[in-house]
Amino acid sequence: MRPLLIGVTAIMAAAVVATLTAQQAAPRYRPPRLANGKPDFQGVWQVRNTANWNVQAHGGSYKTPAGYGVVVDPPDGSIPYRADALATREKNWASRDTADPLGKCYLAGVPRTMYLPYPLQILQTETEVAILSEYVHTWRWIPLTPLDRIPGYESWMGDPRGRWDGDTLVIETLGHNDQTWFDHAGNFHSDVLKVTERLTRIADDVITYEATMEDAKTFTRPWTIRLSLYRHRDMDRILENECYLYAEEAGKPIRGEHPK
Amino acid sequence: MNRSSWFLTALTLAATAALVAQEPIPQPRTSGGCPVESKAFYECATTKARAFAALRTRDGHPDLQGYWRSRNNGIAYDVEPGPGSFAVPPTFGEIIDPPDKKIPYLPAARAKRDEIRTKSFEDPQGHCAPSGAPRKNNTLFGWRIIQPKDHVVFLYESMHDYRVIPTDNRKHLPASIKMWHGDPVGRWEGDTLVVDYRNLNGKHWFDMAGNFQSENIHVVERYTMFTPDTILFVATIDDATMYTRPWTLTFSLERNKEPGYYQLEYACHEGERDLQHFTDDTRK
């Protein structure tokens, strides 16, 4: 009896260990997929952080909620500005109340459009991805098939191209103008900016979002932010946020007066 | 209306007028093999659609994907037939019902239309407002249609506007939510995409000629392909506080097949930054 009992116990223990090992070895989330097997990101998403106010870690201040910061590289969480660019950022910071492009209801640019405190909706086919924002009815259209860029094209929202890296959607965006900021704190870039975004759905309700910025005119090295987009379970469509029209309706037009 | 907005609108109108004057848009007399006059077009396209078998998406619906633009023959300026006026070319209108091609305004609404049609600087589109339904399809720029599962999505070049049309016939938003682009809810009736618009804020015009609406507006749009490259577009507008009866307009949507084409950014409101470059001399 006793050897048998030991044997049974050993088998059970082995089974438990095997189960635990299997769980540890395969914790990988399996996202819903399109018919072509690629991950499905469709839904209404929004961040729950304060990167819109400052992508770097910051305490609270007037009209600015505190935040941990989303810069993960460099490891110290600070944007690697060139010395002259840092001076510009300080100037931007001082005048942020009036100089932040979002204060004028301008297009937010990339990557800021992804972490505004408003919802965005992702829609997808096998060959293209659309990211639509409530904020000033913005769309980003991201082809997943080859498409030549138009040389010299410059825009507020950039010229994106997408591809799959395993289950991660990679979006490379060029063609930025130098008018958008990364946040309300005056963090900025030039028109040679290249943004590489990586979106990975790690749970039904969470996309891990990374963006790496390269801009030799402004930064000494590439730098990266990482944050989470959360799915709205109770929203089946986004509404609208017509910033400059609301201002006009309220008798506080954003548009400047014609110069004398 | 503040001065700068007026100025932006005037610039837009002037630019448009210049475009019309210098490079007349070619006006072929047919679209998809049909005459373009609205009534004849409607009858011809409807007949052709009955015999047409569209390519299908994975969901089994007609595949509308690609780039499109409206064959609107100037009705972006005036949905009613008219001889034209300052910055408004003559049009033959796009209304097919009522038969006189006029919007069946109630008397008070018509009086207001006659008043505001002289104030094209008040056109919300000149203020970079999303153009709502059905006007967005009347703009002089194109759009891309994509069809994710259970959706049809329109991405417009003009003012980076968009429409997300769920085709699961879901309920509309609560009536208290009013929006410039409204709440489109779609369904497929055979091979026709039917889009029901409510929740529009009623601040829109239908064109540049002051034809206007109220927040009670209800629009039903119908999209039917009748050749691989042509869509019959029909919109019925209903609002008992504005019109004596529902009225219907139609025009053709044509596929843009230019190789390598994609839409560039049309950042409308941001153009206000250019105001600083104009002086009073420029305005003389």
C-alpha cells in the first residue's frame, strides 16, 4: 500500500507542477482576430493618464493633474533634448497657457492624439486601420499595404504606414510639421520627426501603446513612451468634440482678429 | 460673425470663384452611362442597379471600398436649380421630389432662407464645421470608404471629417445628444446601404445658397452601386417644423481610380494662422 500511495502522491504532485508550469509558460493573452488571423483592435479606447499635460513625471499644479510620466527610455524618464532645444522647451513651458496648440483647437499631431483625455475608435480591415478621434473629428488612415509616400508632404497628423510584427501593429509616421507639441508642458519636435508606434493588445480591455521618437534636430537620441489604452465597455460609438465651434458658439472665438 | 471668420469665408469663396473661372470642371453629360440631370439620372441608375451584381465583401454585402467623389455638377453651391449669382454658378439642381425641384419650405422657413442666402459668409462650412448629412457627400473633395465588419466608414478629405456607420441597425443615441455630424445608423436592404441620420444639431446648410435645416431634421441616405465605379446616392430629408413634406435629392458618386492616390490632410481651422500674413492692402 505504502509504495502505491507514494506513487499516486508523486503522480499528483507531478500533475500539479506540470499544470503550474503550463500556466506560467503560456500566460499569453490570445486577442480576437480578423479573418486573416491578425489581431482585432476594434473598439472605443482611451488612456487613463495625464500624459496630455506632461509626458514626463510631474507633480500637480494649476489646471494640471499630477502624473507618473510615460517616458520609459531613457530610463531616467527625461526627454533627451539638445541644449538649444531645451531652451525652446523652457520658453514653451513659460507660455503654455496661450501657446499650446490644443488651446487653439488645432490638430493634436502624433503621438499626442493617442493620449488625449477623450475617446478614440479603432476600425480595421485586413488591409487598413482607421483611428478616429472625437477631438476635432480627426482620422488617421493607416494602410497596411505598400503605398509610396509623397515627397515633401507635411501635415499636422503625419503620413503613416502600418505593418504587423507578430501580433503587434507597427505604425511608422513621417511627414509631420513642426507645429504640434507632445503635451501641454511645451515638449516639442521639428519637422524631421519620425514616430514609430507599437500597439499590442494584451487583454480584452488593454492595448499597450509604445511610441519612439527620432528627431536629430531636437533630440540627442531616440526616446520612447509607453502607456495603456483602455477599452470603454459602455461606449459603442464615439461622439464629437468640435472645440473651435463650441468656442465660437460661446462667444469666445479662437480665431485671431485680422491684423490692422 | 466676427471679422476674421468673415474674412476666411470670403477667401474661400474667392478661391472657389477663381477656380471656377480659370479651370472649369469638365462636365460630361453622363455618369455611369446615365444622364446627370437628377430625374433622368435617378430613373436610369435605378434600372441599371436591378441588373447589376456587385463584388462582395466577406460579409456578403456589396464592396463599396475605395476612393469616391460626388459628380455634383455644381450643386455644392445650390441644391435647387438656379441661374447662378456671385460665386454661385448656375445649377440644374439635384432634387427629384417634389417635381418642381424646390425645397417645400413652410412660409416662415422660406422667408428665412431668402434672407440668409445673401449671407454666404454665415455658411457653417466656411467656419470649418463638419458638413453633416447629406451635404458632406456634396463637397468638392473626395473620400475613402472602408468596410470593417458590421460597419461602413467614410473618411473624407474635406476637413478630415468622418462617418462611422454601424450596419447592425442599432438604436440611435438619446435625442438630447445633438452633433454636427449626427448619429448615422445603417442597415443593408438587399444591395442598398440605408443610413438613418438623427441627432443632427440642425445648424447646417445644405449648400452655399442658404438652404437650411433645424435640429428636428431626419435624413435617410441610400447608396446603391449600379456599375463597378458608380453609386446612385439618394437622400430624403424630413422635418415637419421646416418643410410641408419630405423631399428627396439624388446625384452620382464616382470611383477615383488614380493609381497611387491617397488623401492628403485638409486642416481647415488651422488655416487661421495665415491671417497674420494678410494686411489691409491684401484685401483691397
